[in-house]
Amino acid sequence: MTIVFVNGVPLTPAVWTPLLSELPGPRRRDAVLLAPPGFGAPLPAGFGATMSGYRDWLIDELSRFGAPVDLVGHSLSGG
């Protein structure tokens, strides 16, 4: 199963490097790093940097896998 790692404010996908090195080979190969717009990825023109904008972005990204994924997220600003 694919493991999707998503960083948050104010991080970039580099935050996952130490963890990825600890995963067994097969799990590491199944890992995907997603960077939200503006946090390690370019901010697309017209992107609304709102909670619903980021929610919709994540839903769109996850729907591309077409199968269940293990989702792991991290943010220093989450409530």
C-alpha cells in the first residue's frame, strides 16, 4: 500500500528524510512525498491559500492513486 507523507506549515518534504531512511525497503519504495502549494511546491496561479483550498488540493492529490493509501501528515501550526 502506498504511504503518502504530507508536510505542513512551515515545513518542506525534507522533514520526512530521517523517517524514510528508517522504513524497510519495500515500504520506502511505496512512499510518496506531497508538498502543499507554497510549502515546498510552487503556488499555482489562482490558488486560494485557504483551509478549503488546501483541503481540496489534498483530496485531488490523493484521488490520483485510485486505491487506499496510508496518509501521514505533520504541521507545526495544526490545532
